[in-house]
Amino acid sequence: MKALRAIASATVTPRAFLRVCQVGFGLVVLNIVSGGAVRLTDSGLGCPDWPTCSKHHLTPPLSFHPAVEFGNRLVVVALCVVVGTALVCALRRAPRRSDLVWLSAGLVGGVIGEAMLGGIVVYSKLNPYAVMTHFMVGIALLSVACALVFRAGRAQGAGAPKVAPRELLLSRIAWGLLLVAIVAGTATTAAGPHAGGAGAKRLPVPLADMARTHSGIVIATGAVVLGLLYLLERTAAPDSVRIRGRVLLAAMAAQGIVGYTQYFTHLPALLVGVHVFGATVVWCAMYWFVEGLRHYPPETVTQRAPAEVALAPADAGIARARIGVPG
């Protein structure tokens, strides 16, 4: 019992909490990529039941499609454990911060909702709208995971802008356009040949029309980013801001090359999978870029000796001398 009480009363350092958040972030990305693999290998109904693989068996039989589908479910299980741990760590973090607690709780709720949505995808026989929603919830979870990683490494607060309001506004416009582009890309995949399983319905929109719409939004997003980078260069923005902008532009250019290549090579599954992973890279790069437009001071943690907590200021010096804490 003493050991349990010691564990329950233990505090978590900011560095340890950051490490847990980083593991959670990695698992969120792996969840999105493994979910794409399920779809691209036509393994969406490899496990026809949920949460078990079949009505009478928790684990899948030794065959390819059930193993791929069940592998994605195991990633979700690991993700549930890590985000639950992150919430506990946020509550035990010293100092405790309300923003990190709420983000951790939101991540737990989102992962649970994503898992339940996976059941809806299975029972709806891979309804394209359910599959699209499943992916976009994954992007929402990725956003929360990014927020946790970035916030856990800096002080709480809005931060001081490094650039003018015009540049901040353009960054928000670019971010919003990127979100629309990802939604359109998800719809393009839903209209394409990779249904996730035999007999699954496709989005009732011509693939060529959906692809043109998606590429048009991507081009508009790239144009805004280019204009923003031009303004940053012209106004001599800090080097850290311009470097992040160039990384974002490079990620978007690479993603565009993969996108056009996969379309003109008739959507090979491997390239589509790379494109799905690229979407997470570009989204994180945009988040990283926007985060870098403000300056956040490092978090300062002042540790006080337990014997000092209940003492009046006049007695603090005596307490320091008794317990060997430097004055």
C-alpha cells in the first residue's frame, strides 16, 4: 500500500511529460499511416467484427488482410494506453498547467471516439463518408498531439508576435486552405479505386473532377504560402521564421510531386500511401511554421523545498539553513 500511495503522490517533471507527449504524437502518425495501409491493401473488412476481429475470436486468423486490419487496431490500443498515461502525467505534472490537462483530456476523448468510429466504418461496410470522417478525426487528433508537444516545451501564454498582423493573417488563411485541401484530398481518395475492401461503395463523384478540385485548392494554398514567404523576406523577418517557411514550402512541393505522380501513374497503392503520410508531414510543418511566428519564453519552474511551503517569509532563511538549501 505504501508503494501505491507513493506512486499516486509522485510528481512528473516537465521533461518527462514532454517525452510522453512525443510518444503519443508518434503513435497518432502511425495510426493514420496504418489506417491508410488498411484501405490501400483492401483489408478494411479483414476483421468483420468490432472490437473483436470476428464474433468468436479476438485475434485474426493467419492471413494477410485480417492481420493488416488487426495491426491497425493494435496501434489504437497502444495509442489509448499512451494518451491515458499523458492525461495522468498532466494531472501529476509539477507545475500543473490547465492547458496541458485539457489538451490531454481532449486527446483521450478523441482517441476513444476514433476507435468507436472505426467500429462504425466496419459495420457500415466501409461507407465512404464514414471512412472520410475517420481520416479527418485522425487529422484532428494530430493537431491536438502537435499542440501538446509544442506547448509542453514552452511557457504558457499567447506569446509575442515576431511578424506583423498582415503576416499572421496570411498564415491563418494558408492554414485554413490547407485544411480544405486535405478534406478534398480525402474525398478524392474516396472517389478513387482504393475502396478498402471488395464491394465497398465509392463517393458518387467522378475521380477526375475531384482530383482537379483538390489540385486547385492545393495550388491556391501554395500561392498564399509563396506570397507569405515573399513578405517575410521583404520585411526581414527573423531567420527562424523564414527557415520554417522554407521547410513548409519544401514539404508542400514534395507532396505535390507525389500527388501528380500518383495520379498520372493510375494511383498505385504504394504512392497513395506515401501521399497519405505526406499529408501528415505537411500538416505538422504548417503547425510548426505558424507556431514559430510567435516568441514563447521557456517555462521556468521554481522548486521550493517542502519545509518552506508553510513558513512565513521571515522564517524561510532559517528553514534553508536547517535543510541545507542555498539562500
